[in-house]
Amino acid sequence: MIRAFRWKARHTILSVLFVTSIVSFLDRMVMSAVIPFIAKDLELTALESGVLMSVFFAGYALSQVPGGMLADRFGVRRVTAVAMLWWSTFAALTGAATNMTVMLIARFLFGLGEGVYPASAFKAVAVWFPARERATANAIKLASTPLGGALAPLFVVAVMSFGTWRTVFYALFVPGVVIALLFWVLVRDDPSKSPHVTPEELAEIEGDEHVAVAKVQPGMGFVAAFREPGILRYFLVLFAFNIGNWGFTGWLPTYLVKVRGFSAVEMGAAASLPFFAATIGCLIGGWVSDRYFSTRRRVPIMATQLAAALFLYLTFTASSTPMLIVCQTLTGFFLSVFSSTFWALPITTMPKSLMGVLTGLINMAGQIAAFLSPIMIGFLVGAADGGFATAFALMIGTILLSCALVLTLPKHRVDEAAI
């Protein structure tokens, strides 16, 4: 018998996290949509455009671990609200930059602020949700990121209809301040301190906490993590994949405008479609993996990688605009399905006592690739006088390499007693 759904305080928290994550990714992905116009105005080369897109990830990667420490020390509420005001300020200041150097500094500091948020968001889910609901809550929160990416091109087109690319960055300050205030008003660090949590809901949240605590065994930190036999393989799989993933994500708007001749409005509509598709892919990927491939996790991972590589190739070779739109949308869908299916493997095969450190190290690979990929693509496009053939070859090749590396990943959970 299916119980009727009742809205509870923790669902309000998840809603705030969902909206905050949308704004976070919207702020981040605006640069990809607006870079063709910045490059024209500031006379940037393709390589300089790539560096400008990449520098965000340098700051983002550097602040993730400190962000977690700050959340533990000062609480999710204060840290997230301050971080949002920080990154919204530097997002707005990006619009005031008059040269490449100032813009690089603004983007780096913007990334430094955004990098604080992920750990706070994960901590909020861990604190506010019972262990049996955390995976679902995280999946819903994760689905908000491609939705933010989908809204970014539409946001750019809407603002540029009455302003310039600079106006786009100024406008980002407003939702940042609004959501920061919303976060401060609605979110509490401890459910027991919230006036909206009933005794019954608090009992639900804390009721299976002994189960969650039992899963957290004292490990040996980074030393033991680097000894874990699968860590390097996971690292390489995600690194290779994200070279292609972030190359596509970061450079698609420029490709549509410079190579395919799309107008700003056409680009905004077309570039948003892969992200809308990615939102759907993110939601169903993990469910499909759990439902049909719980003992064969590598199968859906490799299938989605092969599909992503195929449709990425068809995006480049498409001879008509409708075919291009279909193929790039399906590329975005399968790239996103990979993310949810991939993470199902390490959390079911690696030792629980080291899960936090191990997943952090694996995710670091994705951030390094996200930093390098736009620069690499920019170099290749510049070397080819604006052509994208070698850039697409790199993206497709790295995704296929990642697919081959999946074959080296473990199939079964590691025996913790052997560690």
C-alpha cells in the first residue's frame, strides 16, 4: 500500500538546495554562452577564450576541501549564505572587467566562492535526511545542475535583448542575493533547532542514524586511500571522460555561433536543449542502474559512453540543422546518464570506511579535467584557424578511452577486513 505523501520540513530544505544549485550552475555556465560575444568585444583568441572558461575551475577545485571544513566549523547556513554573496559579487564584477587580466582574477575568485557550496549541500542532506532517503535527495539535488545549465543560454539571450554581455553578469547579482537571503531564513544547521520540525519528523530523521553511523568506520585517511587498488583507475576513467564532457559543454555555444552560423537567439535555444535532456538523463540514469544492472554496473556506464561518443560525432557531421539539434541534445542526455551510472559503481565497490576520501579524490579528477579541457580545445581551435575537427576528435577520443578504462574497474565490493 502506497502511503500518501506529506510535505515536511526537510522537503523545504531540499527545495532550497535545489534552487540554490540551479542558481550556482546558471552562474557558472553563463560564461560558456556569452564567451563568443566577449571574445569579439575584447578581441580574444580561441586559446584565451579557453583559459577564461577554465580559470573558474582552478578556484573551484581549491576551495572544495576548505569549504567542507568551514561547513563543519561554522554551519551550512552561514557558510552557504556568505559564499553565495561572495560568488554573486564576483560574477557581477566580471561584467565590469575591461581586460583579460581583470576578468581572469574575477573568474578565479568567483570559482573560489562557488567551490565552498558543494560540501555544504552534501552536509545539509546528511543532516536533514534519514539515511534511507539520502540517495534520492542527492539525486534530486544533482538533477538541478544541468537544469541550471539549460537556463544559462536562455538567460543570456533574454538579458542581451536589452543589454550587452556585461549586463548579463550584472544581472547575476540579483538572484544570488535573493537566494542567499532565502537560505538564511529557511535553513537551519540542526533539524532539532528548527521550529518547523515536528517531534515525529525529528524521530524519522534520527531514527536510523545508528545505521548510518555504523557505516562510518575509522579509516587511515589519504594514506589508505592511495593504497586502494581501484582509485587510480576510477581517477583516470573520470578524467578522460570529463575532457570530452567539458569540452562539449564549454565550447558548444561558440561552435554553434562561429561554425554553424547561429544567431544569439538561435544559439540560446539550441544550447539549452542538451542541458534539459541532461536533467532527464541524470534522474533516470541512477534508477536504471539500480533497477536493472545492480550486479553489472559497468554495462550501463560503457553503453552510455559509446552512445555519447556516437552522437558527438554525429553532431559534428550533421548536414542539417534539425539533425544537429537532435544529435547535440542526445549527446547531452548520454553524457549526463554516465554521471549518475558511474558514481553508482565506486559507492558499491569501494570500502565504506574510506568513502569520503575516495570519492573526493575521484571527483578531483573531474575538476582537473574541467580546468584543462577548455584550454586544450581552445588551443586546437586556434591552431586550426577556427576549425573544430581536431577538437571533436579529442573529445570523442577521450570518451572512448574512458570507456575502455571502465573494463579495468572492479566488479565487486572490496572486503574491508582485508584493508
